[in-house]
Amino acid sequence: MAFLKIKDRVFLVVGVANRKSVAYHVATALQEEGAKVVLAVRDQAAVQTVGKLFPGLDVFPCDLGNREEIASLAREVGRRHPLLHGMVHSVAYANYRDGAQPFHAVAKEDFLQAMDISMLSLPALANAFRDSFSRDASVVTISISHTNMASESYGYMAPVKAALDSSVAFLAKSFAAFSEVRFNSVNAGLLKTSASAGIPGYLENYLFAEKATLRKRNLETREVADLVLFLLSPRSSGINAQRHVIDAGMSVNYFDREIVKAAIRLD
């Protein structure tokens, strides 16, 4: 028997956009382990694009800022797949139309939209699918390694992700009243994804992160997917309401000798 024991289990993966997406790597890894995968993407155009990446899979459109569409998604998925053993929430949206802004200048409507799509969509999806989850289902959301680091380029998305991290504990507690459904977050260091490419100044931060990791090599998206798979599997049955940082050791290495020398221009 395979170690993860997820063969033939059914998982909903929300957020595939292209081959660089965390959700793409998660869906691919699930298929490699023999799991059945259902996909939810942002709109009908994405259905066509993602459908070509995963021929034969059910791909459903859903605007996560629209609660009626989330309810409709639950109904449509439920007709084809009445039982889900887990869900992956890999969603982030921020409007950087004016570039990176200082936090005190963030527009209220931009912050609330980011919060609605990136964070509130998780409890909305969990509630919509609550009757479809198996009693021991696992829900995993994708966050960032540090939400208390004030990166100018990431801007107001760090507070949004902090709220997402907090929601994991509250969802785990509320679902515990009637099930053993688990909620966890995977908090990844800097990744090379299409979404991150839209963040002002991200490339410079990504190159810095590579120097800061213990292995001097950046985190790979597939490594994040592997952690997600473990948390989805019955092998992680005792893990609930937790943040799981995966950053190739970057968070312990800010005083790396090479980085310090470069910063203060020592020979």
C-alpha cells in the first residue's frame, strides 16, 4: 500500500491558473498518487486553459468574490462528486494597479477585495462544501512564510494572509463540533509563480531569498505541493489548526555571513 493512502480519494483543488501555480503542482502530485482530482478556477476562460493542462478532469468556474457562485460550485461539484476527502485553497488576489503603496495609503476597496477573495473565500468554500466532506476530510490553504515581516513590495497582502492563517484555527474549531475535518496552512517562502511575478519588486526579493536559504537554492513549488499532499493524507491525521512553514531554512539565516558582508560592503 502506498504510504500516503490517498489512492482513489477525491480532492477539490481551487486556484490552478497555469503550470507555475502551486495548485497545478498539487493537482499533478495528487494524480501521480492515484487520487481523483476536481478543479475550480476563476472563470470560464480559465476552464478552457486549465482543461488543456488536465484533460479528462472536471474543471468548474467560480468567482470567489461571489457567494452565489461558490454555492453554485458546491452544487455542481456535488452532482458529480458527492463525497470529497479534502480541499486545497490556493488563492491570492491583490490589485496593484498603482504599484506598491505604503500601507497607510492602501485604498479601502482594494484591501477589502483582497480580503474577500484571498481570505474569506476559505470559510465560504468550507461552509458550502461542509455536507460533501468526509468526516475525516483535510482542508489545506496556501499562505506565506511570514506575515509579520513588513515587506514593502508585498504590501497589504501580508495582513490579509495573517487573517487567512488565523482563520485556519477558527475553522478547525468550528468544524470540530460536528466532524473531524482538519484545517491547516502551508506557509511557503518565495516561489517562482506567475502570481508572484505581478508583485512590484518581487524579483529582487526572490533573488535575495535564494542567498538567505541554508542550501543557497530557492524553494521549489513541487516541494510545497509535497507538503500539501502529506497534510491531505490520513498520515497527518493528528495535525490540525497549524501553520506549516516551508522556506528551505531562510527564516533562521538572516545573519548569514555572505549576506552580512554584502550588506555592509566588507572585503
